[in-house]
Amino acid sequence: MGVGSVLYYSFHPSELRSILQWKIWHNPVHERNVKDETETQKICFKFLDQTSRSFSAVIKELHPELLLPVCVFYLTLRGLDTIEDDTSIPLETKEPLLRGFKDIMEQDGWTFAGNRPEEKDRELLVQFHNVITEYKNMKPAYRAIIKDITDKMGNGMADYCRKAALEDASVKTTVEYDLYCYYVAGLVGEGLTRLFVEAEFGNPALLKRANLHKSMGLFLQKTNIIRDVREDNDDQRRFWPKEIWSKHVSDFDDLFKPENQEAALNCSSEMVLNALEHAEDCLFYLAGLREQSVFNFCAIPQSMAIATLELCFRNPALFQRNIKITKGDACSLMTESTQNLRVVCDVFRRYARRIHKKNTPKDPNFLKISLVCGRIEKFIESIFPTQNVEDAKRKVVGELSAHEAERARLEAENRQDMWFMMALMGVIVLIVSIIMIGSAWLLGARFDLAWKEMTSGNFRPSKKSLDHEL
Amino acid sequence: MSDKRPTVELGTVLVVGGCGFLGWHIVDQLLNFPSETDPSVALPKPQGDSRFEYPQLSSRYPRCLAKVAVVDLRTSNNRLPGADYYDGDITSTESMLSVFRKVKPDIVIHTATPNVLEGNKELLRKVNVDGTKTLLEVAGGASGDWGGNCKAFVYTSSSSVVHDTQSDLINVNEEWPYIRGKRQLEYYSETKADAEELVLKYNRTSPSSMVTCAVRPAGIYGEKDTTFTHKILEHSAKASKTVLRMQLGDNNNLFDFTYVGNVAYAHVLAAFRLIASQARYKAGQAGPLDHERVDGEAFNITNDSPVYFWDMTRAAWALTGKVIEPNEVWELPEGLLGTIGGIAESVMGLIGKTPRLTQRMVRYSCMTRYYSSEKAKYRLGYDPIVTVDEGLARAVGYVVERGRLESEKKGL
């Protein structure tokens, strides 16, 4: 820990507390059994650590049944992504690789060394045969799911690369934006949901309501796209749909100019609004999970996402640099996301209210943002109602609910305590007065004279007598 | 798109109180929005301002096939071409019978009520309870033959029938009990509850076996509204910026505001479902299942999207060019203001006046008050078609443009 962080945490002790709380008190639901792992499994987990910053920890705590399938699923998609991202690979090579990746998964010993040296996950593909070995060891049902998603995503990416090479692939409408996010994240949500349901860790209804798992992916992806706007633009990538930004600026680069700050903020808040539309679905989805480690795995990124949206909302720094939530906040969010749905709902409500507090009427989407926050709160109420009919009916007939009766009892007790204390004090005052007056009398105080003076109206010692003494 | 919207066939509809705020919107909807095609009855709307641009209503609400008649105490204002207008008094059986003889309605939509703010207790009871009873009996054929058979009766109730004006209501449904007697501090709500109960109990018991239901709108607003939009814009027009910066409570309290067109839509749907149920009963078919029943039932109607109370008012002010930013707000705690309001009320009460700030107002702006409209969504197929923000732009746009036209007239 550097001097900077020592200073920071001495002024933010609550954050330090959250970090310690997470580090000390968090017990993984399941732990990897490292000593029974095969060599290829170990290599897969090593790649998981190397390629993913945020997901590796939660994946490694998953139920043993899903630990390897999710790990292999993640690495497969990461492999696809590494091919897609590499601009040094010509389209003629890239397209068949992406489209045929589902079959590559079946080829023992397949590796790929065609990435440029600076591609950060190059090594994963160089040693991809390890992933393939583990893929082939999996239950056929899991394998079929991973293969299907790999197929859909590979083709989606190939379509996108083809479009980018031959024409303009920039995101124009919000429909295209949703479609893009669906290919890069919504499909992952679909694959994971199918794995959860197959393992009987999720309610099968999650598969029937496709919009739920789609929203899970879109909410995360849209949050990343909002947060990374500066970094992406510096790398010549633009994911914000023109349909939205063109309402606020005429050229995308104008968003980053200080003189356009107001327009840029309004634009980013419209993007946040667009992302928040998925929040209700995400909570609904989480309600369908039946296993703690799977719940944690899904809930942590969602909580981080709504906190990140709150951080980005009406924050000019978004357009200047990379912003992220503090480590303390991240740790307390992780603690809260590994309990139950109710606690996660509290997180969502807390951040919805913070967004609402920063919302300003000069923003053209002011009321819409307020409405989406209100809808999140209302949705939470529909899962965990604060009021119920029985209490309302009891109130009308004058009966008290159990909760109110308890409160009334406590109040009565408090009142009783207070009377007792006052009586006690009265008794003490009385005793002290008796002692004081009694000892004065014993020492010869003339109360009869004092009383006579007082009855004749002389409440103070007379001035004359004082002068005389002087 | 407009060809896909459903058609609703209703026969002859009598809108009681059809020249009032809600009544006018119901008539407009039943007539497929003459306000959007006939310039003589068009609603004032600011031109060339994108904030006040919104799609037409006629392309979104269902197409109605109905012959429309209106009865109201006075029918000189708020008329729409295409409807027949009759002067009548719902507290008089003779007056109503003569209207029914002429109109011979299949459906009655009863929206008439005295103005809450000026209504005295006697008038409220006479119109809301006695008037509703008279109307029910005339429509149901219990007061004599008028030459026809009314099949369905839709009553405009109020979401306030389950509210004591003080408590928070959080996502409350129709199972909540009526609040009456000494717990009900608003006499208007008490009379609405009594009338609603009359209407629902009258279901299928009249000589003509008329079916009934009640619609309970929550926080209704829109073009021509004389309460919410009118009041908050009047306030912002008069008050200084300093006053506008004051906020009672923490503004985390969600409140239902429902666009009047959606409320009108709920009435149309209720009428449509009722006549379908009535036809089933009449044909001797099995009635609807309990969880699908519409007749004899009350329905909360909201925009299904509650708003933080002060956000709604600030959004309205912002549309008139008065922006209060979050960092300019002075948050005043409810406890303090409630006391001040109470003192002001007692002092002003001595000279027989009501102060601008009352305890009731303080509580209202600090309370959470929103309802669940799941029942209406499920049983009526209701959906709030116009969103809260579009509704507000419509309501404020109407006031702004009308004000501009009036000052233009004065200028000339």
C-alpha cells in the first residue's frame, strides 16, 4: 500500500472497513479443490485469472457442478473475442475462423498463433488445446449449450466484421445498439441461463422469458459502454448510438470538448436512462435463481453495474478520463450481493434514489429518468411489499397489527420508565433539600427572620446595611 | 399501425357529467378525437417547440363505434361535435327519465361530481350518493320504463376511497378497505366510497339486470385539468424563485399521477368488457371466472409509473422555463412545516380564512401514495398508453398556449 492509499483510507475509514469486511468475513460458498485438479484444468484456471479481472473470482466460487463448464464457456468466448478484436488478421482469415469456431472446439490439439504479438490474450489461443480437452470432458448437455452459443456469437461477430470492413459498422439506431449488445453480452446471458437451468440451479421459467436473461447481459454491456466512452473513443471505437448522441451534439467528438459539457451530460444521462430500462428485468431474473453461488455470480456484476451507472450519471469526468467505483464501494457491494435478493433490491433502490437526487430539470430527460427510478422502486415493492391488506383491514376496525402492537407496548414501557425516572429524581431533590435545610437549621440559621423579611416583601438583603458594613 | 388498433363497439353511450374535465376526455375518445381533426374544438398547443411535440391520440387508443350523448347540469361549455347534449340534474328522477327516454342508452358512464374544493358536505352527499342512486335506479329500470334497456353502468370512483388523507399508501390494491367515518378526514372520499358501494351492489340486481363496475383513477391530470396542473402552474407563476426552491420533505416519496386520456381509456375498456359479460349472462352461458370478473368490481387506474412528488412539479415548472436545480433546493423537514401549517390554520381560522399552507398540504407533498393497477391490466386489458411525461407536456402545453392566446387577445 503506497503513501497515497494510506492517506486516502485515513480520510475514508468506512471504505477501509468495507474492504476488510469483505476480505476477512467473506466465505466462498464453494471452494476449488486444487489438489484433485488435472494439469489441463489448472492451466484453464490460470488463463481465467489472466484474461478476466472481474469474473475470475466469482467463477471460481461456483458450485463444483458448474465450475468447469462456466470456466470453459468463458475461455471459449474470450478466444473468439481475441480473434475478432485483432485488426491485423485479414477478413478472409478471420471470417471462417469466427463462423467455424464451434467446430474448432471439437478438434483435439487445435491452437492458433496468428494473433499479433501485442494482443493481450494471444497466449490463450496459442495454448487453446487445453480448453478443448476440458470442453470434451464435459457432460454432453453442457457441451451442446456452449457449442450453440459459440455458433451464434461467432456468426454475429463475423457479420459485424464483414460490415465493418465493407461498409460503415457504426451503431446508428437504438435497435442496432440493442442488437450489438445482444451479440456481445445477451448471448452470454442466454448460455449461462441454459447452463443454470440444466444444472437445476435456476427456475426453468427463466428460459421462457427470454427478455429477462437478455436484459441481464444488456444491462452490464450498456454500463460498460457508457463508462468506457472516453477510452473507446481514444481507440477509435464508438458504441453510443447516433440516434441518441445526435440529439445533443452534431459530431461525436464534440462530446469531449469542455464547451459542450452541458450537452454531453444530457447525452450521457439519456444513455443511462436507456440502460436503466433493464434494471427491473435484472431483479426479476435474480429472483429465479436457486443456488447461492449462482446467485452471487449473477448478482455481483449487476450491483456493480447500477453503482457504476450512478457514478457516471451527470459526471463530467466521464468524458475526460476512465472512472470507476472505489475499491471500498466495490467491496461493500460484493458483501451485499452475496446475501439474498432482498439485500440486492436494497442496493438497487439506494442507487436509484441517488440517481434521482442528481437528476436535474434542465435535462430534457429529467422526468423520464425520474420515472424509471420510480418504476424500479415500485417493482421492488411488488416483490417485497411493505404494506399488506390484513394490516389495513385491522387498522380500520381499530385493531393493531403485531408490529404496531409491539411498538405500542415498547412506547408504553418507555413512558413507564420515564415516569419512574422523574419520580426518582423528585425523591432525590426532596431528600437533598431536607438535608440542606436541616443542616442550616442545626447550624443556627434564623428561618423565622428570613420568613418575616420575605413576607414584608424584602427578597434581597437591604442595600443600606451593606453600605454600613463597608 | 393505425389499422391494427382494435375496434370497440359500444352502441349508445350516455356520458353523465360529459362537460366536465374527465367527461370531456371520455366523449372525445368515444368520438375518435374530434379535438384532433376539427379546428373549432382543437386544444391549444404551443407550436414549433419540440418539447410539446407528441403523436396523435387517435392512432394509439382503440377506435370506438358509439353513438354518444351527454347529460350535464350545464352543457354550454366543453361541447364536442358529434355528441348530443342534454341539460339534466342527476338528483331528479324526472329529469333523468326524460333524458333516458330521448337517448335510450345501452351504456351509462357516470363521471358527474361536484368540485371537491368548493363542495360543501350537503352538496357532496346529495350529488355523489343520492344522485348516483337516482341514476342507478333510472338506468336499471327501477324508476319506470323509459323505452329501453341499459346493459352496463361504469362509475367514476376515486382511489381516495381507501385513503385516510394521512397514511402512506405503497402499491396498494383494490382489496384495501374503504375508509369511512371518523378515520376519513375528507368528506368527498367518504361520499365516493358510499356511492361506489351502491353501484357495485347494484350489479345484476335491477329489473333490467344491468351490470356495473367502478373505475378508481389516482391523481388524474391532463389538458383542461383544474386541479394539479392548474394549481402548480399558478403557484410557479406567482411565486418568487426563492419560494420555488423550497421543498417540503425529502422528495423520496412516490406519487401516482395518471393522464386523463388513460383514465378515459379505462372507462371505455370497462364498458366494453361489461357489455360482453352482460351478453354472456343474458345468453345463460357460464359467467366469467372470479379472477376474470369485471362486473361488480372496482379497478385502480394509474399510469403504472409513480413519480417522486417534487420531480413532477419541477418538471412542470421546467416546461414553463423555471428550472430549479437539485443544488438550489432547500429541503424543509415535514415536522417543522406541519407545525407551521397547523399554526397558520388556527390563526387564520379565527378570522375564517384558509392559509396558503395547510397541514393537509404539507402531508400530501411528503407522503408516499401509489397504487397497483395489476387488476385492471389483467381483467380489463388496460395499459397506460400515454406516458406520464407525454401527459405532462400535454397538460402544461395546454396551459402555456392558452395563456399566450389570452394575453394576445388582451394585447389587441
